[in-house]
Amino acid sequence: MRKRVSVGIAVVIVLGVGMIGLAQAQDDEGPMSDLRFVVVRDYNGKPVRNAAVVLHPVTKKGKQSRGGLELKTDNEGRANIDGIPYGPLRIQVLAPGFQTFGEDYQIDRAEMEITVKLKRPGGQYSIYENHGDAKKPGDNKVPEQKPQ
């Protein structure tokens, strides 16, 4: 029980630090953008509900700065946030059963809609499976020679 409480507190602290980072970026009083996200399945276009859309500010040198903000998609695969400052923003989308998506965007308009198409996880390569071109046990042996 105490472990759950401490994990919950840690999550609140991390999100709080992210909000402080975004608030500091907004103190510049530069232009702000309203972002709309749509998360769908790549193979059929159906919405992905409860996907985590994580926003990370990016420094001028292209490095991810500390902090961030997490949004959750609704039943239609949509998430919205207003008041994001113009500039580079790293967006990651995570959902169980799909590949993790990550890309940097340049926020440069008052309103932007970003559509993310999540793919199914790819197959994994195993050394224990037959892949057709693999050598079989005993292929390294020298063929026996018949006596003459």
C-alpha cells in the first residue's frame, strides 16, 4: 500500500515539474498554439482510446528539456491542449499493443491538428527459429570420403 502511495506521489511530482517547465516557457509571452491530436490505427484508421500523448519541450540545440506533459485520448482517439508556445516540441504516443511513436514538430500556427497513425508491433527475430537461409546442425562437418 505504501509503495502505491509513493509511486503516486512520484508521478505527481514529475507531472508538476513538467507543468513548471511549460509555464516557464509560456512566461516569454510569445505566441501560443492550440493543439489537437488524433490517434488512429495505421491499418484501419479506427481511433485508439486511452493512448498517452506525451509532450516534451525541445531546446534550441535540439535536446529534450526537462519536464513534459501527458494527455490521454478519449474514445474517439482525440486529445487537446491550449496555450502551447511556438517552437519545437517532441511528441511521443504510447498505447498497449502498438509501436511507440515519436517525432519532433515545429509549432508555428495558432491552431494545429496532428494525426498519429500507430502501427502494430513488428515481429521479433529469433536465433532459435528456422529462417530458411540458416545453416542446419552438422553443416560445418567435412563430408566423409569413401576409401579407394
